Amino acid sequence: MITRIILLTSMIAALVAFAPPAGADHTTTTDITFTRFDGTTTTATVHAPVGATGLPGVVLVHGSGDGRSPQYAQIATAFARQGIVTLRYEKRTEDYTPAHRDYSLLADDALAGAAALRDRPEVDPARVGLWGLSEGGWVAPLAASRSQDVAFLIVVGANAGAPAAQQAWANETRFGAAGVRGSMVDTLGRNAIRVSAAAGLFAQAYYDPVPVLETIGQPVLAIWGDKDRLTPPGDSLRGFRDAFDRVGKTDYTLRTLTDAQHGAFTTTDGFDKGADLAPGYPGLVGDWVKGLPGSAGKHSDEPAPQAHSVTPLEPQAWWASPTALSVLFLGTVFALLGYACTGFASTWRLPRAGVARLLVTTAGTGIIGTIAQVLYVASTRATSFGPLLFGRTLPWLALQVIAVCAVCSLVYLIARRGSILEGAGKGARVRWVLVVVGGIGFTLWALYWGLLSP
């Protein structure tokens, strides 16, 4: 009998010893609704260890997009397993478009979420902070700078520079990874962004996060993946470190995760995204948050290496403004169409019109092709662009050849003006002017968009 009791007691002790601690592997979720500062409401989910009371808490602040990616639930669960009560909320998508987004309003939403989490029985209200991913790396610091009730700040894949410069760097990075070089990188990677920003189609293009970083009083944990291909990880770490050091901040930790991508998930090359969070990432966050304030000592990893550094984008000059480019585009198109349409009148036809027709055809194709390339680059994150020749994609090389043919045709028409118009009537002379004006307009267009550059 005594032997059985001892055996039973041993089995119970073994089960207790090897069972996962409550809150470490077992979590629970609770759906809530909270009111934002503008009076509207949104839904949220609280992830917490089972039986949690008095634990630290964190609010997840979304990256760009509608915030519905399953990664947020995965991250919230991982943090809850580390003993951090985590709130993820429905992102405000009203009036949130590529052309418009209000970082200030989004920051207020994050603070409303933090207030809701502080009211939860699972958390210690004095230990609730913010976590921001990517775009949230601009929003969450702004929110933290506005409230002393935010206990700490964590950012992942955050930028120390403006969105326009970050997007240009990301474009250049994926072009470089594909082996593309030359004018396609310069013009499609940067000029298209400058044009969209100047036209009001790139929200918060020149937002400067540095002044906000310099005002943050809370402990900061900033994390980058060493293979981040959307945010320059090395430049961003240096930017955060420099901003903090300028104001004498010492309670910050800057970390670089090995073999991790933009959102701190596993990756093979930085462009793909694995199913799992990078090894050590949840533990890093858990240990840092639970160890505050002692864990907030000044620490900075070495900046991750980058193929090239980020370069700030200057706003467009007047001659490259959307208005100027629109006038150039419309003037060129109307001139070329005017030439084509007036050809139906037999008395207006140019003698030896083959070269003029070649100019109209190549210039028109070049304009349409350039627009198609710009839209393609803007709408895709592709890292493979098909076969390359001389570092150029075949469509881009074809556009460059077409542009050269158009310019050569223009030069011929101007140089042989006398012989072409000899004996021609007034209508033919008008058509010559139209095709030459269209050719000059296309040449300026091709120069801006790099079709005539190496």
C-alpha cells in the first residue's frame, strides 16, 4: 500500500515538474470592443496566458495595409506565451489609402487601445506599452511621445527616414537582387516615387520620424532582421542610435536578428517569408519587457550590412513637377495624334512620309510602354524580371531601342526639312511641325524616364 502511494506521488510530481507552466504555452483569447478618441468604436482581441493577473501588456500597432494579416494573431500568441498580455485591434481603414493616411489619427487609435488594455484585469496598468511593425514604426513612436501612460516602446522593421526614401531603397534593392542595373533602377526606382509624392499619390511621403524619436522618454527596444529588404536595417539602426545619442537617451536596446526578414519571420533571402518567427525573437521581447527597467540599459548591435545605403529623395524641381510632366505628356500626345489624324486629307500628306510614320509609331509605343513599366513596378514586389541583357530587362531594353529609333527619326526630319518640304503645301508643313513637336516632346519624356540613359 505504501509502495503504491509512493509511486502515485512520484507520478504526480513528475507530471507537475514536466508540465508547461501556466501562461507559457497555454493562452486564452478574449474579444473586446473599445472606443477610440474620436468617439468611434473598434473591436480587438486580448491574448493572455491562462489565469493571468498583473502581467505586462503590449498593444500591436499595424504595418501598412488593412491590418488583417494572420501574422498579428501569431505574434500576439507568441508574446502571450512569453507572459505578455497582448492586444491586437481592428485597424482604422476609413480614409486609409495609398494617397492618404493620417499617422496622427492612427497614433491616437493606438493610445486608445493601450487605455483599453490597462483596464483589463490580466495586466498591470503601469506596465502597458506599444509594439509597432514597419509603418507602425512611424505610428507607435508618435503615440508613445504623446503619453506618459505608455510604459515602453517596441518597434520591428522601423525606419529612421522618410517613407519615400524607404520605398526607393526597397525598389533599388529588389532590382539589384534581380541583377537589374542602370537607368531602369534610377528612373523607375526613384523618379516614379517622386512624381507620385508630388502628385499627392504617396501618403506621408516625406514624413520625418527623427524629431519624434528624439522626444521619446520611454525605454525602447528596436529590432531589425538582417535580411530586411523593405527597410534598410543597417541605416535604420544607425538612425535610431544617432537620434537617441544626440539627446542623451540611455534606455534603449537595438537588436539585429540573424536570417530574419522585415517582420522578424524566418527567411532564406529576405524576400520570402517563412511560417515561423525568427528564433529567439519572442524570447528577446519577453525577457526585455519582463526585465524592465533593468533590461533597458543602453545596448546596440552592429548595423546589418546592406548592398547600398538609403539616399533621401528630394522633392521634384518645377520642370519635373506633375504639372510640367502632364503638360509635356498631353502636348506630345496631341501633337502625334494631330499628325496621324490629319493624314486622312490627301493634300496634307508629307512627301516621303515613312520616317514621320516611324517617329509617330515609336514615340507612341515608347510612351505607352513607359507608363506600363511604371505601373508594374508600383503594383508588384516581384524580385524576378525575366531574362536580362546588359543588366536590363528585355521590355526595358526594347523601350530604349524604340526611343533611340524615335530620336533618330526626329533628327532626320529636322536635318532633311528642306528636301522633305520642297514643293509641299501649307497642310503638309503644318503636319511636319506637328510631328517634330511631338518628337521633341517624346525626347524630353524619354530623357526624364531614362530611356536614353545607359
